[in-house]
Amino acid sequence: ITVKTSNQDPVTAAGEEGDSSPKEEPWETTLKTTMVDVEAGEFQGHKVSLWDLLYSRYIPEENRKELLELYQAGELTLEQVKTVVTTIVTRAAAAARAEPAAPVSAPRAEPAATEADPTALHGD
């Protein structure tokens, strides 16, 4: 059920999921309006807000809380947050993509051991 009143725009009404105050912090608005390109996971080919990336399944809750605290405190710039978030999402999406193809990591360890083998290095 959607209730529309003349003094409230539908976007604000739809976005207030149980939030008692309709006003959001300036830093929150910035994160919601800063769009980035992330060529990973379900975000590939779309511009997505930093806010959506922060709250995606790729960012663990403790990382999200830490990033938000550092950003709010002014210890991280918007550019730094953008870099960290896109890097985490890209790596997590790549790991998620690689996981189903190779559920056991043991076969991957063997070639690395072979490369590190001293006899292979001094084979000349």
C-alpha cells in the first residue's frame, strides 16, 4: 500500500524503511550519490553508488562499519573509500567466481610448490 501526500515526495516516502528521521547525514548522502563503475559480480556494466557497494554481500559487516567510522571521522577521504570499496568488491567477486570452479585448493598449491622447487630454478 502506497500512501502519497502532497507535502512528501514518493522517493523519500519509499526510502524510509522504519527510519524515524527522514533527514540523512551529509556523509550518507555523499555515499549514496557517488557513483562508481565496478567491473565485478552483479555490478558489471552498471554504475552503482558507493552506498550500495558498502551494503552489498561482498563487504563484510565489520569492514563496512570500520570504513564508515573512518570516513565519518574524516580519516578517509571519499576517494580513499571509493578505492577500498571497489577493491574489496572486485576481489570478493573474483574469489566467488573462482570458488565453484575449484572447490578444493590443494591442486592449486602443487604448481606453486613446483615453481618454488630449487632444482627448477637452477635447471640450466
